[in-house]
Amino acid sequence: MRPAVCLRSALLLLLLSCAGPSAADTTVSDGTLSDADWSVTKIADTTANPGLTAVTGAQVGSGGNPDAYRRVDHNWTGPGGVTFVHLKAGAVIDPAAVGGITSIDYAIDVNLFDGGSSGTVAYGLVLFQNGNYNLSIPQALPVNPFTWSHVAFTGLTNPSFSGPGLDLSAAGAPIQVGYYTSNGTGFTETAHTASGLDNFSVTFHTPPPAGPDLVSSIADPRLTPNRKNTKARITAILTVLNQGTLTAGASRLRVFLSDDDALDSGDVEIKSVKVPALRAGRSRVIRLNDNLRFDAGLPSKKLIVVVDADKKVGETDETNNETTAGFL
């Protein structure tokens, strides 16, 4: 069990206060799997006696990975197969609100308690949209009894799902998230399987917001004292990159010497450089080559580079403007 259920993104229809992986990601996760948060519905039954088909999905308080998990039991009469969808209440993402979904990552922990004659239970991602169930083609198939296995699929897009027409574009309708379980047998028998799911997680990757985003890098930072140890030359290659989607106006880069990795009022500015406007994807290289008075504490100092130090550029991410490096 991982910490409490977390729906990340202010653009989710169900809003919870939670830090997200990035501005362009929305993550639905659940490591508790409380019964009140999940429903289960049969969507396919090819058995001769559908009325005898039954499923239970329930939270078990211990024995998961590591604590609570959701146990799923299938009962049906073979030959034939059954498929059930388990939807998470309130776990809805609106593609229109996030500018469309570019890809999806899906991960779960699964365990097989009783594989029956089929030897496994198929687990997959389900996206419920416009009244239709869209099932992921990639499936987790646990085969090791009483062993938790972590299964992850990345980069899922429309062709990764079977269904009547999943629309991940900005024109798509809201999508409810869940998983499906499926079993089948070719034998004439009363069939049963038991399995478990834990640490359910789905990340929707969405386009980054339009705008500039300046970041920097520091290469080959060196400190070279003179023979008398009275002065030292500081050299480094600094690169300013606009990793955003729109042009960044002219800005200023400042370089500081610091005792640690955090910029504060006690740090000393040693360089200030004007950076011209940068189109999206373009960069500017600045070569640092300055002499300072040498002292014994200088080699342990850190270089801190701050892009858009005067905050003249409105960026999509204002939290990534500082870069730190120690001398080689």
C-alpha cells in the first residue's frame, strides 16, 4: 500500500490538494483501494450460463504490497470467458480542460492466489468515455502464486486500446479511470480465480502550457589559483536554453558564489550578463572567465547560476531558474 489516494492536477473534475509530478502531467493513484471508492460491473460474458457468473472486489486490510489491497474473485461456468470493469469514483480527467492527452503510463502491483484452469487473471487499464469502455490491449498476467509483481506500461495512445472510439484529443469527452479483469476457460467446469491488485497508478501526459521557459546548465566549472595563491581564475561554460514553446524576451543571467546549494542574501554575485531574446528551443552559450581574490575557502564554494534573475520574462515554470555546481 502506498500513501493515500492522490489525484494530481487542478484540472481534474475531482479536485484534491496534492503536488503533481509536473505541470504537464495528471496522475490518478490509489494504494488504499477502499471499497467505497470502487465499483465493479460485468461487461462481457460468453459462458453458457451467464446467470451463474459472479464477481467480488473488496479491500483486504493486510497482505498487500505492503498493506491493504483489493482482492478480486471471479466465478463462472465454462466453457467461455468473462470481463469485469472496476471504476474509481471521481477519478475523471477532461481532455478538453488539459489541451488533450499525448500519452498514458499505467502501473499496478498484482498477485495471483488461485489461477484455476486458466492459470492467471488478465488485468488492464480501462478508460470509460461517452458510455463506452475502452480496454488497454497490453495486460498484466500474474502467474507466480502468492507473489506481488509490479507491472508497468508506458506511452499508451489511442491504438493501445480496444473499444468503439477513444478520443484523447482536446475535443474528447471526460474520461473516468479504472481497470478491468478478465478470465476464460475452454473446459466445461465451474471455474474460479482469485487475485489481488495494489498501488494502482495512471499518469496522463498532456501538452505543456504555451509560453517561454528559461533554464540553464553549467559545464566544466573550474577554479585555478595563481602560483602565489593570491588570485584564482574561475571558468565555466554556461548555457541558457528556452525549453518553452514561445519566444523569451531579453533577460539577465547572474552568477553567484555560495557556501551551499541555496541562494540567499549572503551569497556574492561575481557576474552579470544580458541574455538576448531566445526563440523556443534556442540556446545561448556564455563563457565564464573571471579572476577573484583567492582564499582558502574558495575551492569549497558553489556556483549558482540564475536565469531571468530580474524576473522580466513571464515563464510557464518559474521554479527552475537556478542551477548549482561545485568546482571540478
